[in-house]
Amino acid sequence: MSDEPATTTESEEKKDGDTLVFKGHLFRKRRGQGFVFTEKPPEPKPVHEPVRRPARVAQMLAFAHGLGAAIERGDFRDQADAARHFQLTRARITQLMNLTLLAPDIQEQVLFLEAVDGREPMSERDLRTVIYAGDWGAQRAQWRELSAAA
């Protein structure tokens, strides 16, 4: 049993007109641009650990906090100046800065969210419904509904 192309012996093949009949198992294996047939089954794909990274909403919230700090330090005159620097619209900067209006405990939970194998736990659009829910009590109620659905 090797990776070499499968060969047969006289006892394993039978000629039936122009058709060859093989007994046994053959496995197709990619070699270069084409395929060859081998007697050895393909290697199973290795099981990998799930790839974890901070969720996109967590990255955006962290960016919003950093942007707010940069404006307070005087690195930017205002949000419009920051928007020009990062080549974003003023509306987008406002959306990002609005993430900082979340209740502090919700912000902490958002910062610890992870995307596993590229699957985001929630979208920013969903999180905006929590932001616009009203005061922090209403935000917490909306957050419980959103995190239960996720």
C-alpha cells in the first residue's frame, strides 16, 4: 500500500470487451494538475482548535474609546477632524462614538465578546437598538433580550 498509482495483477482484473473491471478499492488523489488513483485512502483532515478573536463590535467599541481619548487630548479638534483623518464620514464617527453611550456593565460585556471561527456573536446594527433604548435600565433590559437571542 503506497502512494504510487494503483496497479493490478492478472488475478485482479478481468477484460470484458474494451472495459477493465477492477476488484478492490481505489481512491482518487490530487497530483499536480490532475488526479491519480491509489489503493491508500486519503489522510483525514486534521481537527483544528477554533480560531478566536475579539468580536468586531468589541474592536469598534475600543476604537471609539480611543478616539474619544484622542479628541480629549487635543490630537483632533473634533469628530469631524477625526473623520477626515480616518477617511470616514462624520455619520460613521457618530455611530462609533455612540457605542460609548452604552451602560458601563454592557460595555464591559461587549469588550469581552469573541468571534469564533469567523462567526460574530452580534452585529453593530443589533447593538444600536440597545444604545437607542433609552436610559441604562432600558438598555440592560434590551441587552438581556439581545444576548439571549445570540
